[in-house]
Amino acid sequence: MIRFNVPHITGNEVKYIENVIRWGRLSGDGYYSQQCRLFFNDEFGFKHNHLTTSGTDALEMAALLSRINPGDEVIMPSFTFVSTANAFVLRGAKIVFADCLSDHPNLDHTTLESIITKKTKAIVVVHYAGVACDMNPILQIAKQYDIVVIEDAAQAIDSYYFGRPLGTFGNYAAFSFHETKNINCGEGGLLVVNNEKDAQRAEIIREKGTNRSAFFRGEIDKYGWVDIGSSFLPSEILAAFLFAQLQGMKNIQEKRKQIWSNYNRELKIIEEFGYQLPVIPSYATNNAHMFYILCPSLEKRTSLIEYLRSDGITAVFHYLPLHLSNFYTKNLNGPTIKLPNCERYAETLLRLPLYSDLGENEQRLIIDKILKFVHSNKM
Ligand SMILES: *Cc1c(COP(=O)(O)O)cnc(C)c1O
């Protein structure tokens, strides 16, 4: 039995959690939260960063910070997780879906200008599989039309665009530490704020709309209700777990990249049979969040999934297009549109098991099974 994902444990998680229990301070923003904050600043230059209880929460904070009002339009890819859209739907936004690139599931920025209107308030880019969207043209369009940019960097920790860390490009960026991501604490997230103006407001929104963070720093002598907000901060128990993971990040990343390269090298041959391997544009790095193949058809993918499953190997497809979802078409009266690239990825993309503890023999088995399937199922 080979699972699709097994969360890696660095070894210090329990020890750090025990410290938290011993010190008797379990709520958020204590010692380990601070250690995580410093790590993100030192390692990636995330000057204003805030741990959240999920990537979804970080996106919801970004929507609040963007001051999205009912009727505002927000552009995003349709090939993404529901949270990318939900965060803005909760603010009353109208979602406008864009298609993917023909060679990568990331947003096709060349279609952006045709869907921007006077009501467009924000663009959300999703760095799919941790691979950077082409940020320069996107930022230029956003500047020209005065539109907020939000990076859904949920899968993109430790990944770069022209050498600069993802998460530093948009007005805001959201990362996820869900169990399925490279670095995890079960459920968790991070909001990065890239402008001074919003740094304090982010603190307030995250602390239930109060200026409690400033109070704890001794900057004011009492705290109260100053803005809208909610409870977005994780407890120290989660921060302790996460900090142990961050300390093991180099090791985790090295192993994941090794496994990714093995797949890429050993499966290259299937491109001669109508399959495609991932494309990493020259401006982007690969953080080995995901290894996927594109199958020649939905039917081929379905039988390959079944074939692997019969040997106990779990390979999985990914997003169902949001523009075709029940909720968008029925409840939000989303228009009928065609996004051919998005629909093709939804039907043909297959993700293979990838986690740092995937053994060499296990990976060999997965590769051999795929090669065998491809050779015996020629078109
Ligand atoms: C994982 C993920 C999210 C949600 O993160 P959670 O921490 O599970 O809330 C959002 N967007 C994308 C693209 C993701 O992959």
C-alpha cells in the first residue's frame, strides 16, 4: 500500500509541544509563534508575516485587507481550490474566472486585460504546484488598472520567481501548512503583507478586530474594538509543531526534490506515448510540491488510476473546474463560459505519490507500473 501523501515528522515536534505545555502558555503569539515569524523573515524576507489557522484563513484575511465590497469583481483561475474563491465570495465579490496557460495550470495572464472591467478590484494568482506565475506582466497590468494582487501561495513555500521568493510579489500572500503541503502542522497557514500601510490593520483583523497586539507590545495602555476582524491566530501548540518543521525544511526539500527528479527522469519516455510531464518555466524554480503527469485522455487517466490502485498505489486527480461547479452556476448565477485549458487539466492531470519518506523501492514500483501501463496501452 503506497499512500498519496504521508506527512514528514522531523523529530522535534513532540519536544517543542511539551515545552509549551510545561511553560503553561498555550494560546497564540508566544515563543514559538515568534520563532516562526523570525524564520520567515530571515529565510524569505517576509517582513510582515502572521501565522493563521489555515491557508483559507490567510486568504480570508487578504480579502478583508483588500476591502472587497459586494459587487466588486475578483479575477482568479478556475483551476484552483475552493478557498481561493470562497474567501472573496464571503465578502460579496463577483468571481471572474480566467483560463490556465496551455502548457501549465497557472493563470494565463495574456487573457487578463480582456476580462478586466471598471469593477475589477483584485486578481488572485495561484502558484500551482509551487511553480511561479509570470509575475512581471501580471504586476504591470495590475498597476496600470490599479488592482490589488493576492498570491495564493498555498503550495509555494520555498519557491522563487527570478530568484525572489514567492509571497513577496502581491499586496498579500497566503501560504498553507495543511498536512498535504511541503511544510505542515496538520492545519495551518501564513499571511504575508507586503506594504507598511496594511501591516497594522492585518494585526487587528487577526485579533478579532482589536488592537490587542499593540497592547501586548506595551504601545498602548488598553485595547478595544477598532475594526472588523475574526480569530485567525493558531495556538502555540501548532506553532511549536510548525517550528520543528521549519527547522527541518532544508532536509525535507532536498528529499522531495530528489524524488521529483527521479520521476521526471524515469518517466520522460512516456512523452513519446502522448503523455506530458510538468513544465517549469525558466523564470521559476521547482519546490517539488507536486509531481503530475498529463494523460492523453480522461479515459486513459481513469484506467491508469485503477491500474495503480489494484497494486495499492494511490494516485489522484485534482481540481474540478470552479466555473462548472454547482455552487457557481446555480447559487452565484455564474455565466456559462468555456475555459478549455482548465477543463483539459481537470480531465487529464494525475498526481503521483510524493513525500519525503517515500522509499526508493516504493518509487521504483510506481514508476515501473506506469511504464508497464503506458507500454501495454498504446493508442
Ligand atoms: C491547500 C490550498 C489552499 C487551502 O489551504 P488550507 O490550509 O487547507 O486552508 C488554498 N489554495 C490552494 C491553491 C491550496 O493548494
